[in-house]
Amino acid sequence: MKKIAKIIRVFFLIGLLLSLTSCGTNKLSNESTLKRVEESDSIVWGVKNDTRLFGLMDIKSGQVQGFDIDIAKALTKEILGDEGKATFVEVTSKTRIPLLKNGNIDAIIATMTITPERKEQVDFSDVYFEAGQSLLVKKGSAIHSIKDLKEGTTVLAVKGSTSVDNIKKAAPKAKILELENYAECFTALKSNQGDVMTTDNAILMGMASESTDYTLVGGNFTNEPYGIAVNKNQEPFLNKINAALKTLHQNGTYDKIYNKWFGDVAN
């Protein structure tokens, strides 16, 4: 009888432990992001610090600047009012979802393409930027389109990005060299470690504007719309972002920010 009672107690303790573990795991998903940002009067945005035109650290001011940054600030103002504060945390293609899941950031606005795979992990806002994958080469290159990426061609791309998967499908015979971020890829292209760099056209245009020796070729070969990502089960917060985004389009704020960073370049 004592032996049976002991077994029952063991199973009870195991069940209790599993229950507590489950509660700890689900705590973040059960917490209201909207309530938290409203109480703190601040939204913590995950942004890129290495992406010209979208999110790039300015050495002189020590502040990150770009299209994503200005959109995040405008959204924060719409959601929290004039006193609302937009705080920025640097993310990469590899770290942005883990940082969101861990609660280090409230939302991701970091040139993040909306994909079915990512929708399984996060929820996306309405599209806030229409982008497509393209190619960047040095002027005078023999590469003029995706059809020129053949065996012996080295393509530079960022680890963890959709660009890698897309280029493998579009140019299966080309060699893919994956690096940590866009800056490393562009440096590798300039030092002839690769023949061509690929990612979203908007990012490549930023690099081309930085150096007139490089140009985009072949147009876009994919449709890669950007979305703002939030944690699952945060519909009230997501609805606020979508409503704010709609307002920015209606009152002309979006167009003003867009023209500030891209002008006619992206048209």
C-alpha cells in the first residue's frame, strides 16, 4: 500500500512540475502586449542597424536612421499619442524572431518579408513596403539578369534570409556564399569574393546609392512584401498597428516618409 502511495505522489509531483513549466512557457503569449506598451507609454521596436535607407546607425549622432525607423516613430505616435516613445533594439535576420519570442522587443520592423513559414511563428501586419528580390553587381559585369547566374558564379546572400532560398531555386547551379549581414556581403562583393549580391531591391538600392560603381540588374524576380511582426495571440496590438498604418497612408505621412528616403529611386 505504501509503495502505491509513493508512486502516486511521484506522478503527482511530475504533473505539478509539468504544469508549472507550461505556465512559465505560456506566460509571454498570455500577456497583453498592447496593455504593456500603453502602461509604459513606449513601444520597443526590433530594427536593423546595417541596412542603408531602412535602418542604419549614424556614427555622428549615435542614432539609427531610416525608413523603418521613421515609420515606427509615426506608428508609435498614432498608437500612444504625442508622448509615446519609440525605443529601438538592433536585430538581424537570425535574431529578430527569437528576440520577439523572448519578450525583448514588442514588434519587428526590419525589412522582414511576409512568408507562410514565418506566419507559423509570428503574426504580420498589413504590407507596409512592397519589395522584390534583385541583383547587385559592379558596373560592367557580364551578369545582366538571373539567367546569367550559372555554374562558377558566386552569389552573396545573408544567412537566415529568404533570399538564400529564392536564389537557390532561381539559380540552382550557382555557388551561394552566406554571410552574417548585408554590410559583410557588400564588402565581399567589393573585394571580389563574389560576383553578385542578392537581396530585396530596396536594400540593394541603398547600397547602389552609397557607391556609384555598383548597379541593380535584371529587375525583380520575386515579390517580397515587408510586414511588421508581433507575437502570436496579440490581435489587439496588431489591430492597433494596422489601424495606425492605415491612418499614415490616409493623412499623407507615409508618402512623406517614403519620399524622404527613396524619392523616385524605388519607382
